[in-house]
Amino acid sequence: LPVVSALGARTLQIYVWQTVVFNLGGRLGLFAWLYAALPLPAMVLLGAVLTLLLAWKPLGVPVKRLTEVKIPKILRKKA
């Protein structure tokens, strides 16, 4: 299943962006409005669509740059 494989490979990307979306949506009151306006099946579908959008490859560029940051030698744990 290519879609599931892509989602699995981009788990960190999805996690980082969902945190941004959830914080912003919570502050704007979007989730309270959606909860009142949509039935549960629509909410599940919206969650699936949001997951696919957050797994979009171009959104991985900033996350990849964050994971490639070099840790200075002084901060590394000695083996």
C-alpha cells in the first residue's frame, strides 16, 4: 500500500505539523465549532484528509532541515 508506506515514512513530519494545526485551531476556536457542526463520520474523514495533507512531501522540507541540525561536540553525550 503506497499511501500507508508514505504516511509511515513521514510520521515525524505529520506529528510536527499536526501540533501546529491543533494549537492554531484550538486558539481560534475552530475545533469547538467543528465538533458542533459536523457529525462523527465527517470528523473522521476530515482527520484522514488532514493527515494526507500534512504528509505532503513539500511540507517535509522544514522538518528535514530541523532534523539535520548538527549538535555541537560539547553537548554530545560521551559513550
